[in-house]
Amino acid sequence: MVSSVTSLQEDLAYPLVREDRLISSEGYRRSLAENFICESRAMAMVLEEILSVSKYDCNVLITGETGVGKDKIANIIQKNSTRNMQPFIKINCAAIAPNLMESEFFGYEKGAFTGANSTGKKGYFEAADNGIIFLDEVGELPLDIQAKLLRVTQDGEIYRVGGTTPIKTNVRIISATNRNLMDQIEKKLFRQDLYYRLNVFPIKVPSLNERKAEIPALVRHFVRTYNGKYGINRGIDEEAIEYLKERQWVGNIRELENSIQRIMISAKGENITLIDVIKCLHDKIFDQVELTTEEGLLNAIENEVPLEDMIESFEKAILRYACEKYGSTRKAAKAIQISQTQLVRKKKKYNI
């Protein structure tokens, strides 16, 4: 197994988009990394870290912006760990009411409080014994729970609510956060001792805007996924993919996936076009552009205007409208969600 991992890691030093490399590693990559899209050097290094740390029984802290796929990384670590046949419990720390958090995490004894189960209840840490717990949004934990979690990481034992007997538990903890925990520590909102317990091995996931080379592969992956889900068979034009690649994705992969799903539902033709994409993502601006009216499109088609010319005309109209409406290239670029540099380059191209 070690030699196979080494081989894959060496392979990941090159873009996985290359056909020969995809063919040679596809089956193993799918089973090991759950179709992890990895076509940039930055993500190749992250995947190498993920596969390396998976086999070591230590705590891992995954950091990165919302929507970069931190839960996906936790899944890969669990799948390739020595605990992969044991319980795997995922907890969204921000979704649990503070007054319920202790009993949910550590369980309670019978009669511990009004309405308690008559036989008591196991908490997440007991239920995950010998397995892995994934603490998503760990930066949202209140300080009192952090203190109790510290005891778990130090001594491997918990106390149920209302209990006096320590219960041993053997759990590997994978944590994730979009917060800067060092800033939280300085503000006295996160315990430094707990931070070092959880952050045995850090994995920083770059934002999608830092690895735009992967956007075409992600787009095609989501198109295939939703073709299967909705029982359709749509393709997507290269111009549409290129536009999606240039766009700024504040919500990262999650926003991109949701956008592709919406585009596929709203598109009418066999192939998703650039116009489909812009109409779906910028519907308010789209309504202001002459070429997008039914009459304008009909005119262009009847006069046999080439598709490339129609797309350029459409793009030029969008850029002109955005620049006139927002006054500055910075605001206009933000409105249509491309970078200011890209907008300036396109303005020069169209002599706007």
C-alpha cells in the first residue's frame, strides 16, 4: 500500500488533467480520494498531505474559507485511516444550541435533568469510541465546552452530565474552521491549549480563486453529476466554462456547484452556452441588454450573425452597462463577479 501511495503522490506533481495520467491513475484515485478534483499544484500538495496524514493516528485541523470542501477532506482522511471500519461521527458545532451542547457531546445519566431519558444517553464521544469525530466549525464552540473537550484530548475520558464516574473514550479528532483561531485566541474566544491539541497536523485548503485551473474540471464534474441526478444529457460550451473560470467565487466550490445546478435547470438547449450562464448568474443586468431580448436574438439569427460575434456583442453590452451603472471598474467588476484586472482587459479589447 505504501508504494501505491508514493506512486500516486509522485503522479500528482503534474496536472491530473493530462489524459495519459488520468488513465493510469483514475481507478486508484477514485477509490482512495473520492473523486477529489486536483488539477493545480496547490491542491496536489494538499492531497499529498491528506493521504500522508491519514495513516497516522493524530488529530488534524483543516482550515480554509467556507465552501472549499473541508468536509470532503475529512471524509478522505477517515476512509484512508486505520479507523476506517469504526464509527465516523460528523458534528456541526454551530448547529447545536449552547444549552444542549454538553449533553450532546458527552451524554447524560438518567434523571440528570427534567425531560432526560430514563435510561440516560450516550454522547457523541462515547458513540464514536475507537473511531473518528469530525468537529466542523470548531471555532464556534463556547469556552466551557472547550474546557471539557480539552480533557478528552488530554486524558481520553469524559464525564456524562450528572455523572461522577469518568468514561474512557478513544477518539481521533478531525476539526475544521473558516476562522483564524490565532485571532480567536488573542481575543480570548478560543483556548490556546486546546488549539495545540487539535492542531497536531494542520491542513490549509486554498480558496477556489487561488486554484482557478481546477474550475473547468469541477464544472464538468458537476455537469455529469446533475445530468445523472436529473436524467438529462447536457453538455457545456468552452466559452461558458471560460467565463465561469474567470468569475470570482466568494462561496468557493459550494457556490460553483449550486450555480451549475441552477444553470442546468434553467438552460433550454442541448448545450449550456455562455448566454445561459450569464443569464442565470446576472439576470438583472441581462434584462437591460438589447441583444438578450427575443427580438434582438431573432434579428441576429435571421441575419446569420456568427455565434462568436453574438457572444462578443453580448459581453460588450454587459460590460458597458455595468461600467455605466457602477461608475468605477472596481465596483463594476464586483457586480459581474470578475476581477478588476479582467474587466480592464476586456474594456480595452472592446474599446469601451
